Amino acid sequence: MPGNSFGQLFRITTCGESHGGAVGVIVDGCPPGLCITAEEIQVALNRRRPGQSKITTPRNEADAIQILSGVFEGKTTGTPILLLAFNKDMRPQDYAELKKVYRPSHADFTYMKKYGLRDFRGSGRASARETLARVAAGAIAQKYLKEQFKVEIVSYVEQVGNLITDMPMAKVTAKAVESTIVRCPDKAVAKKMIALIEQLGREGDSVGGVIKTVIRNAPAGLGEPVFDKLPADLAKAMMSINAAKGFEIGSGFEGVVLHGSQHNDPFANVRGKTRTTSNHAGGTLGGISTGEDIYFRVAFKPVSTIMKTQNTVTTTGKATRLKASGRHDPCVLPRAVPIVDAMAALVLMDHLLRYRAQCGDQK
Amino acid sequence: MPGNSFGQLFRITTCGESHGGAVGVIVDGCPPGLCITAEEIQVALNRRRPGQSKITTPRNEADAIQILSGVFEGKTTGTPILLLAFNKDMRPQDYAELKKVYRPSHADFTYMKKYGLRDFRGSGRASARETLARVAAGAIAQKYLKEQFKVEIVSYVEQVGNLITDMPMAKVTAKAVESTIVRCPDKAVAKKMIALIEQLGREGDSVGGVIKTVIRNAPAGLGEPVFDKLPADLAKAMMSINAAKGFEIGSGFEGVVLHGSQHNDPFANVRGKTRTTSNHAGGTLGGISTGEDIYFRVAFKPVSTIMKTQNTVTTTGKATRLKASGRHDPCVLPRAVPIVDAMAALVLMDHLLRYRAQCGDQK
Amino acid sequence: MPGNSFGQLFRITTCGESHGGAVGVIVDGCPPGLCITAEEIQVALNRRRPGQSKITTPRNEADAIQILSGVFEGKTTGTPILLLAFNKDMRPQDYAELKKVYRPSHADFTYMKKYGLRDFRGSGRASARETLARVAAGAIAQKYLKEQFKVEIVSYVEQVGNLITDMPMAKVTAKAVESTIVRCPDKAVAKKMIALIEQLGREGDSVGGVIKTVIRNAPAGLGEPVFDKLPADLAKAMMSINAAKGFEIGSGFEGVVLHGSQHNDPFANVRGKTRTTSNHAGGTLGGISTGEDIYFRVAFKPVSTIMKTQNTVTTTGKATRLKASGRHDPCVLPRAVPIVDAMAALVLMDHLLRYRAQCGDQK
Amino acid sequence: MPGNSFGQLFRITTCGESHGGAVGVIVDGCPPGLCITAEEIQVALNRRRPGQSKITTPRNEADAIQILSGVFEGKTTGTPILLLAFNKDMRPQDYAELKKVYRPSHADFTYMKKYGLRDFRGSGRASARETLARVAAGAIAQKYLKEQFKVEIVSYVEQVGNLITDMPMAKVTAKAVESTIVRCPDKAVAKKMIALIEQLGREGDSVGGVIKTVIRNAPAGLGEPVFDKLPADLAKAMMSINAAKGFEIGSGFEGVVLHGSQHNDPFANVRGKTRTTSNHAGGTLGGISTGEDIYFRVAFKPVSTIMKTQNTVTTTGKATRLKASGRHDPCVLPRAVPIVDAMAALVLMDHLLRYRAQCGDQK
């Protein structure tokens, strides 16, 4: 299969370039009967929207989503759902000079190597604008998961540069995340993060960070051994997001120094239910969800677009110097939070349907 | 699709349990005309084999592989290749007591939750014995990549517990990796790692670690935006390996503290070729290989099977205490190295064929 | 996977209902560098368009197609192509009475059985309006096949009711097909077919027929044993078209009475090339194209919508009588010709890319 | 995907050549908890086995099937099931002369064109021996369908050459089919068919025929619009069988002469259930099963291997004459019946799981 689809049974196929006609997604396989409106989807999109705060790019896109198929009288019909947002604030002239030069750490060079030609307007298909489609589709999955299982997916900015919150995951709420424009629920640290991002914006530089996600109330049994384990599909989902460089679940990289006797999560009977008394596993065993909280972390590199002069080459291989202009984020983390939420929802939703196919309705 | 296949065009489907009749794999989509013998595949399997050194489980399996289809007169014919190893040293009686108890941090509980029954003999399908099939299939991919592009995949143990080698990746050779039984090319550190593993073996405990991989001579252009990016598929591949808890490519989690001006990799014309003068990216941009070295790290948790008494519950939810017996590795890292090699080869091979389908033969 | 995608490597995903917002298709996997315009696609769509002649439904839809992604400066970029046509001439009021009744031989009943609800406006997703998306995508495949291999796909109406042309397939040209509104290249028979369709239109009745297709210049080697044989994928493609009831390739059902000594196609050296001197096979052997003409026939049932009173039941199971109104074709064959062309092109294109993936560029 | 897998969720991947080591299949996605034994599967295989009667090839293969994974204590575990039969009665010397010549109407030529080399022993992968794997996998699907829904799949030989039974489909039982060695339930016609096949065997010639299948008690709701319609997937399944040249469902090719007013199947309330009072549709509407009997017909060409001298060319393009020797069937129909049964079961089973994934457990 070509690479623009994700999921096996709750399957999305996205399309659209940064400065093409529109960005869209077909969601195929959605269970029938789910109530969904464009307004609900718009709420999720507004969290990803450019220009939403002083620390994001000023590109002004309403990202107004339309539902063009698959929903009738307010309900999904089981047929494919087309969600579409037309591009509005396009300034291709901003990109004319990029036609003949490869921007460092962007995909210009590799798209040219692969396809022999490229849409050089604002990174074309490689633009993070594509993630709009993911967030729109993810909103449908999130609604279903919430309605059916009270699944709650809470992603938040844990780290920006060297600034890290030590707020315990268990205390983080969706509301607290949304209470700061940097989407870090720890207000004191959030304030410092915002200041750092603003400063880097002024300097024309950028910085990376880490998003942490906790998923509550995910049913046990999700994940398909041996290749489509839940952590494997989550890893793929997250590493497919622009700028992602690392993924870890549960104890992750830090857990490798522990001994088995420290790391193992004992089972116990907790009010009639088999639970684990610790959760180094991060909510999965053997690639299948346990019913405990699923949690993971995703590393994002500093944004590649900076306003400083850089060495590079032209498309014909001549050394040159480049200083970007245009409209960009000094840090992708705040806007990446809803993307991580969406991708997590898409993975869970897909595995929910896969569970059902083989094992029947969840009990 | 069910979860026992990997790859789109160079596609493997594995089967087999720890104590079932056999472990096998069908490799579908292999280009015709590749010379391959069971002996060549066996070389790779012997690196994964139990009982290969004093720091691995003494379970005695020859893992003798047979080619039962798809190869004629020494060459692949383009038809599906069946590779099969019968199980020999099975001691199901070792597992009788495990029928009614959930081992902490094993998949016993989740398999039961998902399927309603389980093969309790030596973890059944959740056993790392399954990875035999991956290594066998990967050997075919590795041969093809080497013959066609001189691709070299070198994985090694970088960390066991707190012991870390600082040997520069560029100096690591396949031969040096194989020169120590722990598969760390740094002999001084390897010696300490071996001592630690032996000590933990005596204590009935276990430890985790990190494997690092560098891929040299991978062609540019591999990776399919926007979901099947090369790092995304590598992440999935690695996170599907038993005990894997984390994946990072290029600068990974450490790179998040850098600024864009520090992290960006400048392009330069190096002897007529467009190259980057640094490689924080880890060999991919926009999810597509650049032609530079691809490198990544995989975190493995400590082995769940330990010989110490642990709290757990029975399958009917009663609290109990469990002390494992049987034959196990105190540290999976040395035997996981060929598995990581194999999975990397499978990802590259698949993307090579996907490139060809859309963009024609590699130039 | 859900059922709204077709093809493995040249993969289309369609969406849209008869009276929803739009009908669209994402084409993923198209080779980069193909010149394509909306105007070229429109030419194909106009052959399928309602209201194109006196023997088709008067529903007035321009079916104006837009290219919203994947094409830059007139060329495909290798990224997904979104083709979209907004619905215009919708008269949902025509369908209000159909909300509570199952039309005989329509999909109303089965959609309700499957999904528990349905879009009752003009058959919703089950409407042949969906095939607009197939024709649009097929136009891209046809252009590529023609440019690269001079592949010519010629479908035509061979039979309407009892009226059959005996014009030899070898003499049929695309131009001759287009010279009659019924798309039968035999003008004398075409005239009778048109008269029959007009008469049935007046009577409020309908009739079926057979489309025959010949594909010239298809490269040898296309088709993937053992399940994705070329005839198997052609059969699936054709049987997925609304109203299709039968498919046969080469000698088909009539050939079963022959003996092997009569049916076998001898090989011969024809001007230095291995050819067959007859072609009962229909252009494939062992599921793989031989390089000879590929030909097949597709049977279409009479249109289910008729203006005569019929017995049926309501959605609550009460007996009732129904007389359809609305705008419909008494015979789908003339408008189905471009759909068959498109599906054939999609199958060939997909297999071309699959060939390339495993066996390299076609020689 | 390569072409050796069938099904999306109940997914089989087959391997093996006529004269390789073994023929096998991995069944992935089978629901857990199904009781199945090798003996049950063997019963189905014995219907396909060579040498089963005087009208089939005398090649002597027990086709003894082994279950090597996925079944524990007599029940499927939800993990992949490996079914394997080793090849025994191989006489590669019979095929030495075929190394350098293309047999008319066999796949020798196309395999060479596609792959550049071929296993010339007994047609290699193109041999109908491959269908053994389909029958084995189909037996599992049939058992599940029967247990869960009392689904009954009855295929039978309706036509051999010009000999056709007019026994009404509704009267055909599985037992009656098995009562004659030609698998035609009409004893008088069966006798003539057997005589014809024997005569052609003596003459070294062969003949084709038609298999008809009726499926009783299939649940309503199976089939995935718009491409994976039930008739489309059945067509693909049947046309992927060796020697198949045509497929039709319901009224098929004959129905095209009817008018809509004759062909439409009226709905009626029959004992509280919505049924149709005729069934020209063949059990599906809009590609989805109605709950009525599903019936279809498959055309098979005369066997290509005949013992008469034929004109052909060598692999280097020289004209030559060929007279086959070896062991073959003059008519594939009797042995194709269980293959058609198996493929029908695989299609239904797959669609059952697909229904469940999107719409939940069947009611």
C-alpha cells in the first residue's frame, strides 16, 4: 500500500499539501450510528490551528472542516466519511526562493531524491499542515472511545528544551492541559516554557521537547501479537508525526537499569479485579493492553525552520547560504499535543475493531 | 489483517509457539533469482540460538532451519518461501504449574483476557522463541541488500544496566560485535557486562539494556510519507520485539534540548555529492532516507522471568506467590542483537520494493 | 480493511453518496511526473455523465471534477491525488417516500440489515453515482498505461436484452464505440438497441446486457499467483460494479464444452517473438498476462428501478405496493462502458506497479 | 501485498510447489476456542486427493496434513495455525524434458516472462497441488460457519462438456454430491459424465465443465461496499482457482435478457421475516447478503495437459512438437468441487469477521 493510509479497520487516508487546494481525509470503517458534527471536529482542530496564541505561527487559517459524506441526519452511516478543509491563507510567493535550494533538516532534498520533483510551496506534502487531517479523523475516534468505554486520552507538554515538569501523571487533567497556551499543566513551568519559546522566536531560533500521554480506561485485550502489538502501533503512529525522534512506553529508556525484581509489576486482586500494583509496563503486556493506564512519551526535535543564516546547497549542488523568512513556530510542542491525542485515538480505535473481529464484542 | 505478518511487499507471516510443533515463516514477495541456502540462514539463527554461551539460557535447541518452498536449484523463484524449524527440547512438564497462575510482567494475563484461553507452555506464542522466524526471514533480506547495495546493518549492545560503552558508532564493525559473547564491541565494557549478567544469573535476577544499530550504504529515497515513514516503520519493527520499551532515531530524546541552529544538519557538496556535514537526523528527513548512515537505539526491559519469589494471583483471582524455575536468560540483549538486525533488514527491504513500485528501479 | 479502497499499490479510496455533499476519490501511489489535468479527467467523466443522451437518466449533473491535491505545475508529485465533484442536482424530496419502504432488488434492505440505518436519498452509497469516482481515478491510470506502453482498453456494448452484435472483437475501435449513443460499434445493431431502450423507457421497464472488453498491448508478466491472478482481480473489479452479475475471460462459459486438444493455444515463433496462434485463454496463463490481447465479458442485470407497481414490504415488515418515480436509466450498459474501462485500467495499473516491485522495471 | 494471501481478517497465506518439500498454509485471524483436529481437515483433503477414483490422476499422495501451531489441547488459540503436508510421490525425472519447452496453455511461458526463471517440475507453484492448502484452510472456516450459523455450502458438478444436469438446486444435498465419483448428484447424468471422462482419458484428451454452488443459512449483512462486495470477493476467489474461466451469481449471463419487471425479486413478509419471493439476485443486494440462498456457477476450461502431440516452441523460441507424459486428470471438475467449497467458506468467514469489526456481533 502507499503510505497515506493509517489503520487496518478504522482506516484513514489523508491528502493535501501545505499550499494545494485543500487538506482532507477519508475515514473508512467507522461503526454506524455514531453522532458526530462538524462543530465537534472543529473543536479538536482549533487546538492544532495556527495563530491560536502568541507562541504559534501567525499563518491565519480557520481550518474550517466540512463533512462531505458518510454522515446522514447527524449519524455515521458506516460508509466512508470525507472531511475537508480548504486552504485559504496561501502565499506561494513566500516560497519562490525555496524552489532551487534545499533547506537544512527539511524534506526538500529527500522528496527530490525520491520523486524527482517536488511541490516547493511551504514543504508541500511534508508540511505539518497534513496533520490537520489526522486531528479531524482522530476526533471521531475519540468520540466513539469516550462514548463506548469512557476512554480518556490526555497528552501534555512535559518538557521544552531543558524545562521539565515533575507533575505526577496521575494528577494531570485535560482541563489543566488546556489552561496554558503551551499545554503544560504545571503553571509555573508552563510560564518558563512560554518565556523560552518567545525568546527563541525573537532570536529566530527553535527548540524541541517531550510530550507525555496517559490513556485512562482503555479496555484490556487490545493489541495484536506478534507484529501489531499495541506499543508497536503506538510507536509507529507517533514516529509518523513530523519532527518526532523518539518514543518510549512505560519505564522506557530509564527502566533498562532496573533489575527484573524491581521492574516486574506484581498482580493482585483489587476489589475483585485482577490488577497490577505497579505499572512499569505502561499498560501493556505481550503487546496487549492490561486495562491499566497506558502511558508513553514522544520526543520532538527543534523546528527545522529558523530565521538564522545557514549553510546549504542548491538543487544543482552549489554551496549557498539561506536565511528563511515566512511564518513558523519556534516550538511545535503546543500544537503537537492534539496530534498525539488524535494518533493515540486512531490506534486504540483500530485495535478495538480488530479485537471485535476476532474475539467478538468486548464484554 | 491479523497481526502475524510484517511488511507490505517483502512480507513475512510467522507462526509457532514455544512448545508447539514448529516455528516457521512464509516470506512472500522476494525478488526472483537470489541465491540462498539453508546454511546461510542458519548462520544468522545461530547468533540467536539458546545455549550459545554461558550467559544465555541452556535450553538446547539446534534451531535447524529447512527451506520447504520457493527456492529451486539454489535460487529464489519469486514464489513464497517457507522456512521451518521443528521444536526439539520441549519440557512441557516444566510449565504445568504455570497453568493456573499469571506470571508478573508476562503475557499470561493479557492473552487470557484477549483470547479466553492460552497455551501456557513456555509463554506459548508470546515466547521470544517466535523471533527465530524473524531472524530466518531477515537473513534473506540482508543477503539481498548486501548484494544489491552493499548495505551493512550493524547492531550492538551499547548498554547493560548501568554499564555503557562510549565507543563511537563509526568505529563499530560487525566483526568486533561478534568478538564478545555479550555483543558489545568494546572489550573492556563487555567484560564488565558479562560479569554483571553472570552475577544476576546466580542471584536469579535479570537486567535490561540498550541496543544501538547503524545502517551503512542504505540508498536514499526509502520511506513512504506520511504514515509509513522510515523511522515510523523502524519504530514499529523494533517495538514489536519482545521486551522492547523504547526507540529513538538520530538525536532522539537527548536532542530535544538543542536549538534548531544547533540541531539542523547543513547540506554541503562533498566530492560532487549532496551530503550533510552532521547527522542529528539519523539518516532520514521527512521520513525518507538521505543516504547518510541510519542509526537508532532500542531499549529493552529486564527479563520478566526471575528465580525470585514474587506476589501474583491465580487465574481465578486468588493471591499467591510464585517462584519460577525453568531455563531463561538473565539478559536478552546479546541474543536480541540478531533480531534487531533482522527487523531492520526487513524494513529496508520492504521499503526498497515500495520505492521501486512507485518510482522505478533505484538509480 | 474496509471496502472502499481498491488496488494494492495504485490504490484508490472513494467516498460519497448519491445526494450527499460530494463524490470523491483519493488516488494514492501514482508514479510521479505524469502530466494530468482536470480537463482530461473530465473527458472520461462525460462518458459516464447522466443526461448525456436520450437513453440515459435526465438527472442533470455536470460532474465537474476538481484536482485538490497531488498535482503540481501540471504533474503528479507522487503524493495522494484528491479528485472531487460536488453534487448539484439533488432532489431529496423525490425520495421521502422511500424512507419507509424497501425497493425490490435495491440495496435498501441489506444496508439496513447491515448498518441498522441508511441514507435513503437516491440509494445513498449504493447508488451508481459512486462510480463517478472510479472513472475519474481510472482516467489517470489509462493515461499512464497509454503513455508508457500504448495500452488500449476498448469496452463496448455487445448485447442489450436479446440484441447481440457479432462484430469481431478485432475490428472494434474506440472511435466506433463512441459513434453510437448506446456504445455498440455495430451501427445496425446499435440502432435496434436504442429503439429497445427507448421503448422500455416509455413502458417504465428496464433491461440488462453484456459489455465486452478487449485490452491491447498489455505487457506480459502482469498478475500475482496464486490469489491475485489477473483474471481474479479483473473479475473482482467488474463484479464490484453496480448491477454486474457475471464475468468471463477468454473462452469463458462456452469454452467448457471444448476438448483440451481444441482449446489449447499452441505457441509459435512469430517474427522472432513467442506468441500463441489462438487465444482461447483471453490473454493470461496461470493468472499472468501473456502479451496477447486480454478480453472478457461482463453481464449486467436489468436496472432495478422501474416505473411499474411492485409488491414489497415496509421497513417494519408490512406488505405494500410501490411505484417508483424519479430519474433513472432503463439500461445501464451505455454509461457502464467507461466504468468497465476505468476498472480495467485500475487493475492493470496496480499489477504493473506490483510487477515492478518484485521484478524490477518492465523491459 | 504479494499474491499468496487471501482474506483480510480470516487470512490465509499459502506456499509450496508441486514437487518441492511441502505444501502449507498459515491461517491467521481464526477466532479462539474452535475445536479442530487434523482428522477433520483430512476429511476435506481426501475429497481433493489425487488417486481417489478411476477418473482422477493416479499420482499417489496421501496429503497427510499436520497442525504445527495455533491449536492447543484441541482448540484454536487465536494465534496463527500452520497446516502442512509434505510431498511424497515426486518423480522429477518425469519433468526433465519440460525444462526447455513451453507446454501450450500452461503457465510455463508466463512464469518465465515474469520471474526470469521457473521451477519446471510439474508446473511448480502453478500446479493445482497448491489448492491443497486452500482446502485445508477452508475446512477450518467451514467448521466455524457450521457451528455458529449452520451454514451449509454445497458445490456440485452441473456440467461436463455438453452433459448437463437439470436437477433443481434446492434438491441437491451434500450426501447426494458425494454419492458419485464425478460429484454430480444426478446419478443418470453422472454416469454419462464418468463415461465421457473415461473415454477422453483413453484418448489422451480432456474436457471442461461447470460447478454450481449453493450456500444455505448464510447470515444477512455480509459484504463490504463498494469494492469488497460479496459477489466481487466470491468472483475473485473462484477465478483464482486453476483453470477457472468464468463466474456468475444469481441470474448471471442468462438474466440479461430479462426486463426489470421480470427480474426484480419482490419482498414479502414470510412468517414474520422479510424475505424475497424469488431469488434472481442469488442472495445478495448491493453486494451484501440478504439471508436468502447464495448461489453461483464457475466455468472450468478443459485440462491443458493432454497426451496428444501439440505444436509449441522451446524456451529459446524454436518450433517443436510436444507429447506429454506423466499423470493427469482428464477433467478437473470432480476434484475442484472441494476447492470451490473451501474458497466459498473462506470468503464468508472473512466477511463474517469484517461485519463483526464494524457492526458488532451478529444478532
